[in-house]
Amino acid sequence: GENVEQHPSTLSVQEGDSAVIKCTYSDSASNYFPWYKQELGKGPQLIIDIRSNVGEKKDQRIAVTLNKTAKHFSLHITETQPEDSAVYFCAASFYTDKLIFGTGTRLQVFP
Amino acid sequence: DAGVTQSPTHLIKTRGQQVTLRCSPKSGHDTVSWYQQALGQGPQFIFQYYEEEERQRGNFPDRFSGHQFPNYSSELNVNALLLGDSALYLCASSWGGSGNTIYFGEGSWLTVV
């Protein structure tokens, strides 16, 4: 069935370093790939998304890359700051009918 | 511009009871989806409403039901509550039913005792 794998489950970095989170999806029909940041006790906040007709998208310190052939997509955060600490979820869907989420990555940025 | 709003934020129910959660979509959005997020896990899709009809459903029992009103707001009902229903229930909205960005609310924390 539909599945999204996400790695690593935890990631600790020093402030200013880069962080990379990787996801793999199973349904080749998937065409929409959002990333959400979830802080403790809050709902998921959309930080960036990419559609299957684009290979890379960047928004300030955040970038997402998509490899459709390998069914991989990745989140890259540069110049990390303590306020980037949160749980990050990748997701995949076909025309956003139903989001299938990864298992989450807990990112800790140490000052 | 108000985002997705949900109520109540927290509630405690007893096993066997019924619960109703409410959601108002982001302004301009007409599609509402509900997700269940257990502690330490990613959200799981329950169902989606578009034009007041349930358009797609995830792998949840019939105890989970919903409704969408003409103003696009939505309710999630869960009957015969089980301890395992304890979770964060998230409402998400988008426009047009497909192909557009999805935004989430802050969720309703349900504890079943």
C-alpha cells in the first residue's frame, strides 16, 4: 500500500550547521510533496512543498529536492537556528486528496 | 486572514461515550480533511469532505463519521469511544478539492479514560 519512509528519526546539529532529512515514497502516482514543521502541542505548519513537475524549490534557508525516478525527496535546512528545533514531517499525495505522512524527524539545534 | 480553527482544544471523555469535534476552514477554502495523530506518530488520514460529501476515506471504522456544512465548516464524530482513540485530531483545509496546498489547524486533544 501507500507508504512514506523518513530518516533519520532524530537529528542533532550545532547552530549554523546544515540539516538534511530524507523521505522515500512507494506510490509512483504521487505528485505533491509537502513538508510540515510541528512544535510541541501545536498543529503541523507547512514550511515548503514541491510538485512532481519541479526538481528543486528553495525558500530562504529551506530547500526541497525531488528525484521522481528514485522516488526520493529531501528537506535541506541551512544555517540552522535554535528556533528550527521541532519535529519535521514529510508527506506525499496524489493531487492532495490524501496526505500520507512519514514517521517524523526530531531536529534539535544546539546553540 | 484566519487560518484553520478547531474546537475544543482539549477534552476528556469516558470509554463508550461519543464526541464531536469542530473545524472552520481557512478563508476561501472549501475542502476539509480530518487526521488522527497518536503520540509520537505522523498524522493518519481519516476522511475528506468536499461539496458536503465524503469524497475519500482512510482505514478507520464506521465509528468515525463526519459532516460538512454549506459554509464549508465540518464536524468529526466518534462513537463508542475506545482508549485507543486518545489522540490529537487535526483538521486540514484546501481549495478546490485537489491539487492545492493543505493547511492544518492546531488540533483537538482527545483523552479517553
